[in-house]
Amino acid sequence: MKYQPSFPALFGSLADARVHSVQFFTLYNQQHRHFSIAMMTPENVHTGRAADLRKQRQVTLAENFQRTPNRFKHHMPQAQKLPTTA
């Protein structure tokens, strides 16, 4: 957390720290995509939605490849593999 730009050096009170933490963890778990879990959010991985999202991404990549193969150097792009453990 401390390496995030929005993380304050000090909190004014315990209540301030709690408010910040709730906002931070909501963003981190529900919006921030993590490279090590195939650019998924932790929420998507832990709720089991990641496999369906990966399939949707692969469909989108295939459609884009069909439209503009030179953009991908004529190699079909692949959605990142999902982790087997988290």
C-alpha cells in the first residue's frame, strides 16, 4: 500500500486511516487489474468469473486480429493464462 501514490505519509486519525483503507481496498480488489493474475481483478479471480472473462477477451482479440492482422505481426494474440493458484 505504501508505494501507491495516493497513500498518505501520515493519517490524521484512526478514523481517517479506516476511511482511506476501505476506499483503497475496494479499488485494489474490484478495479485494479493485476499482471500476475492475468490482468484480472482479485474479485474476478476469487468469485470464479475470471475464466469467462478470459474467454471474452480471447473472442475480442480474435476479432481484432481478423480486422487488422498486421497490428499483431500476423500472429494470433492470446489472452493471458489464468493462475492455477492465488
